[in-house]
Amino acid sequence: MRQHTLKRSYEFKGKGLHTGAPVCMTISPAPDDHGIRFRRIDLGGGAVVRAIASNVADVSFNTSLEENGVKVLLVEHVLSALAGMGVDNALIELDNVEVPVLDGSARPYVEAICTDGLQEQTGERRFFEIKEAFTWQDDRSDAWVRVEPCDHFEARLTIDFDSPVVGVQTCDFGPSVDYASQIAPCRTFCFFSQLEQLAAAGLVKGGDMDNAIVIVDRDADAASVERVARLFNAPGVEVRQGYLSNVDLHFDNECARHKMLDLIGDFSLVGAPLKGRITAMKTGHRINTAVARFILKQFTQEPS
């Protein structure tokens, strides 16, 4: 199987979810064996960060990378889109520290790529092939990830936030699942109870009611809802069936599907497509990237 890149460049403009800073980002074709790399053009041409697990710098509320002092925040959605669409090589240039959140999903990237399709390259695609099963147990929670041999990539995850609104949700991904229609449109989410805390901590400066699903899983009085609505420039928002009324769910299990979107992006940080079966319970960026880093370090055989 050959490697693939984009047929042309695509530009995306928006704001960072946490910094709130405006950013212009361009995703461009790249040569064989280039992999996925970010370039901070605001810091000069040499400010490059490779999208590999050893460069993971922070996993609180997003996946961030750092290499040689150069940081890029919120990389998981664009990496998921590229991996989900089968892009091996691309250069992502941005003029600020954080990837634009756009609508909180991977759909804008996928829609752009689908317009033109991919360019086949001459180099053979390489894979990381899991040879031996292992389980990674999170040391801070009851979350875990099981990795097993498989002749392709597939994943099954379960989320359980002890939420009467979300409940227990599952999501499956594999060769029979169309990433573009079934995973890419699924938006990031947060709990109402977290919003004011995150804002007080100087985060979600770019958050608004157009780039996240907000779950109201506990009683929230009208005054607190209005206060948060003003904070995120959405006066008049109400609680509807446990969610703020600004959005309608794309799927009943959209939250689990977004977690799958994140997982695909995080596991792409092994640096090559993975041949393995992932089973994940209560997964998140911290455990995803820890397992990806473990695979990169422990499976030292050359990608086949």
C-alpha cells in the first residue's frame, strides 16, 4: 500500500479554544516519509514540531505538543482528521500557539479533504504492528486500555461519567465505519459544572456555544445558566433534556463518538498507522497518549 498526501493546501481561520487567540492555519501536501509536522510560522521557519508521542507536553483538557521549546496546543482534532482520512504526510502551518477549534469537531478538515481526495505517493506505507497484547491501567483512576494484535486498526471504547444525562455510551471504529460521516462531525463536550471553573482558571477563552456540547447533569438554576450563557456570548440559552439548548445532537452517542475522534488523533502519535485492536474504558488524552508513547518506546521493531 502506498503513502498518501493531500492534493492541495487548505486554509482554516478561527480561534483557540483555550487561548481565545485568532489563528490562521494551513494544511499542505508533504513528501514521502515526512509524516505529520506542525510549523509555527510566527516563530520562524525552523519552529517545527513533529506529531509523535514523545513530543506530548500537556494532556489537561487537550493534547499539546512541544519540541525544542516550540509548542502547539489542541492538536487532536486535526490529527484525527488526517489519520481518519488516511493522510500519511502533511505540513500544518499556523501563526499562533493553538490550533483553531472551529466547530469543535473534525468535520471542517474532512469536508475540505473530501472535496479533492488524496494524492497517492511513491513510498510504501509503513505500519506499527502490535505483536503482543498488553493492558495499560491508569494510575489515577479506573480507566484502562487494552491493546491486542490485529491485521488492521480497530477500536471500541466506553465512557461513563456517572452522569444521568450522558449515561454509559460505547462507540466502535474499524474498516467498516466511515470516518467522514460517523466520527468526524462529533463535537467536543464539557459539563456545565466545569465551565465557570475553567473560565476562572484562565481557560476556554475561545469557548462559545458554537464549538461545544454543554451537558447539564446536575440541577442548575436559571441564574447560573444565564451567567454562563453571558460568559459565552449566548443569552437566552436554556436547559433542554439535559443539554444547553444551543445544539441538537448529531447522534445519541455523540459524546462517545467524539472520544473516539480524540482516540484516533492521539493514537496517530505513534507516527505510523497502527495495526492493533484497542479496547478502552473511560479513556482520555492522558491515558491515550501514555499508551501511544509506550508503543513508540517498547515496540522498537521497524514499522513493517
